[in-house]
Amino acid sequence: MNEWKKQGVISPSEDLLRLLRELPDMDIKSYLDAVSRPLPECFRVNTLKLPESRIIDLLKSRGWSFERISWAKFGYRLLDGPEAGIGSSMEHMLGLIYIQGPISMIPAEVLEPMPGLTVLDLCASPGSKSTQLAQLMENRGILVANDVSSSRIKPLVANLQRCGVINVVVTQMDGRLFYRWTKEQFDRVLVDVPCSSLGIVAKDWSAASHYSEKISNKISRLQQSLIMSAYDCLRPGGILVYSTCTLHPVENEGVISYLLDRKMDAKLQPIYLDGVKSRKTLEEWAGIKFSSEIKKCFKCYPHDNSAEGFFIAKIKKGS
Amino acid sequence: MKGVLTEDEKKKIEELLANQYGIVDGLKNYVVIASGENRIRITHREVLEFSWRLKNIANIGLYVAKLSEDELSLSIEGAQLFSSMIKKNVVDLSLDDAKRWMRGEALKIDAPSSSRYVVAKCGDVFLGTGRVGRDGLVYPQIPRNRLTRQGTKSAEDL
């Protein structure tokens, strides 16, 4: 590992190196290789603005080439294009496309947000998944996009506007308390929680260099509160999706285990995805054995798909 | 005007849309809300009614137009949403002019202007409204954070 530090490519903290060594299925060199490279440039075509085929033709005529992402409707991986980059393109500014990581597109897909449903995105800013949810809902039904931070509301509102979302209410609430006003009001709830971000170190290297075990332990308590609140917002028969972009089991398997131990009607659902590499969840961590149901969750590391590392759980509330 | 518009207030906005842009029945299926800076927003009735049980609402629906001295300028999203209904005060730009528009450059256009505002489009892509100046130029009303000249880093996130 010292070799990595010497190269100045990335300098993982001691706690991160310890975690990587302790994860039984982790290939440390592959992980560090993957997070040292930039994430692939991917985007969603925004069908709230124009039909998919029309936007595709427009992008091609402007010199971009790309391929479809098999697990996300409207998702594409950029292959080549003008030097200025798609992030500063007219198409991006007009909201015809939304730039988003390929694995980050999965949670909203897994939630199955159909037109006409009432959907909550509890930790919504900056709005990648909210705009994706609105698109999958075809601007019909009700979407509530919430975030706790006033500074994070601004980009959320801007992105919802740019994507042409009509059926949305943006709220600024502490997600842990959200259930107090909306108990059993939602058909679908997405809780993409704040996390230690060890799956997206390629985007923010400070997540690796500043990581400490304390961060995971502290943030897992917040995640537990958020998932409990999210679950209480759900109608019987409704679906909750929990996601993180990190690796630590206390923020992933541990949080799902916490919910399952307290909500007897919570049932994990299998996640079926086409073309994305995933791996088995852990059966135990730090001497704590997890429910065998947790194997239904989705987990991938950054080197599995040369993209983000993510953990995703799909939970149905008993009716 | 402020808050959810009454039927009379909504009718006034509809008349402006019809007079300025030829948009008829554009707001028929929406509730209309006036927010800060005379911005006109729209959403669905069921969204509005659901919002009554929520706390700390920061925003609701889509900003489609701005009312200024009894005239409406359409936002980029308002122009795209009503695109099939816009019949007048609309100019079709070449791709090069559309790029200049998105950089915020004033354009010399033979604007069929019976209004202080014209909608710009490039094919079926609508680019919002520009203000017609006394100098004969049209000044795009593009929010600063959506101008392409900034080379703004995308709002990409996870």
C-alpha cells in the first residue's frame, strides 16, 4: 500500500486500509486501481423534454457517440464527443440530458416508480434520483423531494426545474422526523442516505484520505434513523429502496439488519438487473451475524463495473 | 398576485398567453401558483392538495413564466412545455445562432414582435424567451447558471 502513497495517486487513510483488509471479498489493488481512474461519463436522456429518439439524434448530429446502459432505461455511457464535454453542452443546460453515474441510476429503477403513485425521495439533493423518479413517473402522480440542508435545496430545485418536473413538492425537513406528518402516505420511498462515500472515491479522493472508522459508526446511527422514518412513511404494500455509495458493512448490511430486527412486516425483495456485475453481501461482520435474507440486497465495488461502488436494498412493507 | 391563483387570476394569465404567444388552454390541466419575483408556476391539483399535509415547503411545481408589466416571458421549460401551442412571437434559430443564444449573446433577428418578448427555438428544441430591445436586438433571458459560455461543470452527482 505504501507504493500507492509514494505514487501520490491516492492516499487512503490507515482506517480505510484496515477496512479493505478486513473485507473478506475485497481485492485491495483492484479497488485502489479503480478509484484512481475517473468515473465513466454517463447520462440519462430526459424524456420529460423530448422523445428519447429525438434527443439521441440531436446528440449524434452534434458529434457525440455513446452506448446504452443495459440496467437503466434512458441511460447511456459516453464514448466520444466534442472536446468541451457534455457537462457544458447546450443539451445539458437545456435539460435534454442529465449527467449521472451508471450505478447511481439503479436505485430509482429498482423502486419501480410508476405514473400515478405517491413517491418520496427522503434525501433528495442534488436531485439526480428525484429527476429520474419524475421521468419514470412521466410527470404524473406525486413526488416529494426532501432534503435537510438549506444549502442543498438550491441545486435540487435548479435540477428539478432544468428537467421540467411538474409533479413535485420540495421540502426542507430533517428526514428522521419526516414520518411524523406523513405516516403511511407513500407508495414508494427512496432513502439514498448520506454515507462515507467509499464507493465514489474516484470523484472525491478526500473520502479515502480522511476516512476513519468513527465516520462509519457515527453515520450509521443517522442511517438507522433515516431508514426507520422512511419505512414509517410507507403505505402497507409499498416499496422502500435504501442505497449507499459506500463499502462499510455497518452502513449497509448492518442498517438493513437493524430495520429487519425492528419491523417484522419488512420483507427484502430480490433485485434483478441486466448486465451489471454484483457480489454477495456479507453474512456477518465484527461478530454480528446478519439475517440470511440480506443476501437479496445488491452490492458492487468500484472495480466490479469500473464505476461507482453501491449497496442497494429493496424492502416491501407487508399489507 | 401571490399563492394559488383564483379562477379570475388564472384567466388573466391565460389571456396573456393567448395574446402574446397564441397559447390556448395551456393551463387547463394545472393549478397555477404565483411565487416570488412574479414567477408563475404550475402543478397538478393532487400535488397541491398533498402538499397541504407537508411542512417546510421550499418549492412546488414548475416555473413556466414570469409576469412583468403585464407581459409574460416564458422560462425555458415553459417554452418547451407549451411548444406545440405557441403560434406567434416565435423565432426559429439556426444551430449557430442557438449556440450564441445559449451563451447569452444578443442576436439581430427579424422578430415578428407584437410583444416585448419572443420565444426562440431551434427546430423542436425551445430555448426560452428573449427580450426585444429598442436597438432591434433580442436579448436571451437565460439564467446565468444555464449559460454555456461558463463551461459550467455539470450538476453531476451520485
